[in-house]
Amino acid sequence: MSGPQEPPPPGRALAGLYLPQVRMDFAAIETRARAAEEAGFHSVWLIDHLAPPAGRGLDMLDAWTVATALAVRTERLHVGHLVLCAEFRHPALLAKMAASLDVLSGGRLELGLGWGSVARELTDYGFTDPGPAARAGRLAETIDLLRLLWSGEPVDFDGDHWTLRDAVCRPRPVAGSVPIHIGGAGPRLTMPLVAGRADWWSCPAGSAGRLAELRPSAGAARVSVQHPIGLAASSAAREEVVETVHRRFGAWGGVVAGTPDEVAGALAREREAGAELFVCQFHDFGAPETIRLFADEVLPALR
């Protein structure tokens, strides 16, 4: 187990690597995560689905299992998900899982949460779907319960969705709590949750162009931004890289592509709007040389 980790300091830009565990075996995921750690990235991020939403016939390793494996195979890299579906796990179970992984990793868990982006997945796999408003309410209570349970003291809770009696979660997380990231940008259900309960707001790629407009509704939460990034090592490679990133990830929105100077210039505008963490899905799925290029030539320009 590594030693306790300091929280990321405000005021300097951080880089995260998005590694959705689809079309990649664990050896490839681990190689990329280790390259990110060696390059000075803050974190690695996975997805949480029972099967890939766009291809149920594809292999996809479980989100929590992969996070645990990466946490014990790295020393400094923080590990999280964008985002865990709160409907998959009872809050008391989630509190225990999160505290355990945080302790095993020396305080390197980042807990990304959402209320379920694929409603059909819930019904197809036998979970109830009470509708978006109820799911958002359940997530709010889940976060309240996580913070209560992480106190290590007995918890009695009577909510609209969950009831606990004399519930105790031990051990406690290393720092007494785990940073909670809430993903999404919906004004009616998601952003009030961010402002009221999140440590971090994870702005999705499709909403990144409205970051300055949306930032006030996130309250005091720190800001991360997700982006598909096409990073060309040279001007000669630029056209092919731009075409690749748009072909693979253009439907997500928020594509940033070009040479290191161009990518840094685009992200600098979001840095000025308050973004502290940039979570990157690279055009080549995070080849080590691209990770190093971003760390060496893009990230310093954002500090």
C-alpha cells in the first residue's frame, strides 16, 4: 500500500486519462495507466456499464474490478470513474467499497457518480427505473449517506429512498472522506446536485463549449472537463490525427485537435474559465508516446 496522498493543489492544471475499458484488454489498460503515472498525470478514469452501450456483444471488464487492479499496480496515480451509476449499488455497499479501495490505494480514489445515463440498461438488467427525477433524488440521498457513513460512526437514516439503522462503515477513508465528482450538465436535476453536494463538477465533452456560461451553476465545486483530443506530434501528422479523432469520437462533441500549441491554446480558454482538471480521451486511445507528448508540451502551457 502506498502512503497517504496529498489532495491536488488548487491553481495548477491537472491531467487525467480517460480509458473506457472497451476494445482494450487489461494489459493495454495497465500499460497506458503506468505511462500516465510516469508522465505526471493526476488520474485515470474508467466507465461503469454492465455492457458497452453501443455494443453489448463486446467484452468489457467490470469498472470496480479494473479500478482496484490499477490502484494496486500504481503508486501515485488517482483512480476514478466517469461516472459510476449510483443505481447499481446500494449506498451502504458503495460507502464500504469506496472506503476500502481508498485505504488500499493510500487515499487515491476519486468517486465519480451519476444517476444513470442509459435508462434502458437499468430496465434490461432488472434494475428499477423510477424516472430521472427520482433517480436524481436517490443520488442526492446516496451522497448524503456516503458522507455520514464515512464518519465511522453509527448512522440512522430515514430518507425518501433509503433507510438505515445503526449502520457503520469502517475503516474510514484515508482523509476522512473521498472526493465526489458529479458528471453532467443538466440545469434542472444535475447542476443543483453539483452545487449542493459535489467536490468536483465533471463537465462532459458536449457541454465544454458552454463552460463559462455553466460555471456559476456549479457553486463551489472544482471543475474538470472531458475532451476527445487529437494530438499531432507534428504539422505533417496533423491532418490524419484530426480526421481520426473526429471519426472515432466526434459524436461526443467537444473535440480538441491539432498540434500541441493548438491543443494548449484551446484548453487555455477553459483554464481561464475555471477548469483545473482536463480528462483526455486521446485519438489513439492513449498510446504512451501521446501521453508523454501531452505532459511535455501541452500541460506546462496550462499552468
